[in-house]
Amino acid sequence: MASSSSAQDVARCDICKTAEAQNYCDFCHVNLCKPCIGEHISDEYDKHKIVPILQRKSTLIYPECVIHNNKACEHRCTECDIFVCSFCTASKEHRGHEFLKLEELFKTKKQNIQNDAEELESQFMPAYEDIAIDLEKQIASLDDQYKRLTTEMSKQREEIHREIDIVINQMENEIGEIKVKHHSFLQKHLDEIKQLQSSTQQSLLSLREMEESNEVSLTIQYSSKNEKFGIIPPKLKIIMPKFIPKRILREQLRDVFGEVTSLSTTMEDKEHTSKKPNTSGRELLDYPQVLNTIKTGQKKLRSVTCLNQEQILTSGMTADIKCFNIEGVLQKTIKTKSGEFPNDLAVHRDEALLYSDWKTRIVYKLKNDQTEAIITLQGWRPYNLCVTSSGDLLVTMYSDDYTQSKVVHYSGSTVKQTIQFDDEGQPLYSGNGFVKYISENRNLDICVADYKAGAVVVVNQAGKLRFRYTGHTLPTKNQPFTPRGITTDSQSRILTTDCSHHCIHILEENGQFLRYIDNCDLESPFGLYLDNHENLFVCEYERSTVKQIKYV
């Protein structure tokens, strides 16, 4: 194999085509065997240069002069930036010009070419080969990696099943204990009735004997006991316990079960790992898209929230709350208890509707068509609502005299925390009854859109001020910043509407402005809501429409 390959690599004479070439014409670029050299140089052309074949292509081939025939250009005029021959350099057209030797330029470029070739061969090609091998390994291991992932999920499924079995066993034991108690109640009552039955039977026998008796004294001494036996005890009716299954909410079940993180990529160069933050596949779209527009017919639309994955709730400055399906078909209208418009809407984990009523100072909970007051205030009026990740409730409220505002954290109807002042004792929020929409971030920061102050005020979980965002100035957006609705997404980004500029601001979690959503023909955007798939629902105050926007 080696000798065959070597034979194929032998250079052949370009004239006779058969003999091995020992020489080379470095001007004509022709392979020559010794017998054919004479034939090749037999013409009168004096430029032939015969060299050993191993020294081929050592003679430089200069460009021909376009002015002087058969003259090679060995220089370049730096002023005219053209190749020139020796006749050109002596001509008056190039008098006083500087010339560079093409041989020197050629050697410099040759060195550059050699350096580049060595760099490609020694650095770049191995680097690409290394990346390709790594990618091939990653592809080859995909099945095993994803099998491990599904195996981990299967283990969790088994663990959940075990826990469910434990819960069911506990409940079955409870049912057994209730059954024993139930039996005990019934048996005790039966024993009492049996005793009364026996006493009644004995009394009846005595009366029958007295009916047959002629003894005067016994008969005269008889006293009726029927009044005692006439008090018939009521029948004992014990209501059987019931098993009330709770509705299985798929999203809550997923929260309990676990989550699959999004596919994310990082680019790692050969020397170091990139320091750029990883946003886990939830990148902002350059051009957000309007997926749907729902006409609500409600005057001055203010609030929107999702009851579940299929239904949305809306409210404006009318005394009704409307429920639409995701396609925008009206399914139900709910009248408020006081007949006044609700300030804000929220949905609890159990799909109970919460709404605030400024007139009655009450936050109501509506479930299965039953309305109850869960928070009743004195001297303060509730405004906007937010259900936290733990199932608690955040309420923005203002005083009856419109001088103070605060955020109160409730667990059920119990106050857990009040957020009103900063470390210097100064109010965190403007003291008025204007809109202060509220949202909890994934990092547990509490974010308030303070319309009157023209700011988004963000405090941490302990109520300490983190930052205020007062807008982002552009020549096209030179009106005061007027935040209304506010929400946060899975990347802890903060989104807030800006009525003055008919757009939505997107901030990163530390308050840095990222970009606007201003290409969706928004008019007076107000309330915001973000569903579990990060579809953004936006109320348009004057148009009375809700727009569903895809922005990631």
C-alpha cells in the first residue's frame, strides 16, 4: 500500500507524460524530465528558468506592465497605488514618487500567510475539532441524560404515591375510628331504649294483674305512671360523615410535584466561561405580538386577572365583574355586593375571587356563588390586591382623609405586616387615594406602582426600600411617568403600564430599564396580569378592551 501510494505521488513530465520529472521550469510552471528540457527551451524565449523540482515555484512571477510590453512590474508606486516597471519608475509621470519593492511586500505577505496557516492548523482547527467532538458527545449522551431525568420524575411519582397512600391510610383509620364512635352512640341509645322497653313491659304486666284483682286497697292506691312512659325519646339520627374530594388543580399539583427547568444555553470559550447572566430561555422579544383582543363592554376598564387557564375576569367603573373564556366569549356576570365598582380583583389558590370595595371598606371573597367579607377596615379603605406565592394577601390602602397610604400583609384576616415608612420615618408611598397596583416578585420583593408619585416603589420582604424607578427618558417619551398596573414574571422582571406614553416599561429585578412594549397599539394601558405561560393581559382603560400579548 505504501509503495503504491508513493508511486501515485511522483510528479510526471508535462511534455512526455510518462517519465518522472526531475526538473521544473520556474517561469512556465512546467514539470520536466531531463530528456524533455531541451525541447522545452528550444524556442527563442529567454525567460525560461530550469530548477530542480524540489525548488519549484521559487521564482517570483511579477505582473506585466500595462504600459510597456514584456516588462514586469517589480515595484508599486505608493502615491499612485499601482504596479510599475523599471521604465515607469524613470518616467516623468512618477517623478519624485516613492516605490516599494514587490519582492519585499511578497515576502511580508508570504510570512503573514505562513503565520495564518500555522495558526489555523495549530490553534483554530484543533479548537473546532474539540468543539465538534464535545457536541457529538453531548448528542450521544442525550438519551441517557433524558432517561435519568424521567427516572428522577418516576422516583418523585413513586414518592408522591407513597405519601398519598399514607394520607389515604390515615383517613381510612380516621373513618374506622368514626365508625367505632358511631356504633357506640347507637348502641348506647339502643341500651337506653331497651331499658325503657323492659320497664314499660313490667308496668303493663302489673296493670293486667290489677285488672284481674278484686283487692280494694291495692286498686285504690294505684297511681298512673303513663305520664312518665309517655315521654317518648326522639329517634337518634346520626348524619353519616362524607368524603368531600377537592378539585385537583393541575397547576397546583405541578407546584407540589416539582418542575422541569427551561432549556438554557451558555457559550463557553476556550479560555474562560462567559460572565453574562443566564436568562433560561425566557428572552424578551424584539417585537411583542398581540395574540387576542377581548372587548369587555365595561366602562373605564381597570383590572384583569385569570380565574384559571381557561377563564379571565375583568372589572371597570361599573358594579359588575365579567368572566370571559380565553377566546373572549362572555360566560358570566357577577354583581358586587354593595352595588359599587370594585377597586381591584385577585384570585386565590382555590380559584376563589377576591375583590376590594372602597365604599364598604371590605375585601370580599366569592366562592361557589357565596360572598363573605374576609377583611373589614376602620379608618382605611382597601384599594389594590395581590395574592402572594405563599397564599397570603397584600392590600394597598389609603386613609379616610386621603393623607396616608400603606401596604398591609394579611394571612387570612390576620395582619402579619404593615409597610408604610422607610428607615428615616418618611412615607414610602404618596398619601392619597389614587391607584397603587401591587405585585410580589419571584425574589419576594413587593412592587407598588405609585401613580401619584410617578414611581415604582420596591421594598424587600422585610419592608426595606430597595429602589424607586421614576421612568426612562427618551425624546419621544417626554411626558411624566404615570405607572398604573404592575406585574412580575418568572425572571423577576417588573412590568408596569405607562398611561401617558401608552406603553409598558420592562425593568430587571434591580430596577434597571430594559425596554418598552410600545408596538402593540396600546391606548391608556391600565391593569396588568401575567398567566402561568407568561402571556401578558393588558387593560385598555378607554377602549374597554383586554389585549393578550406575547412578549417573551
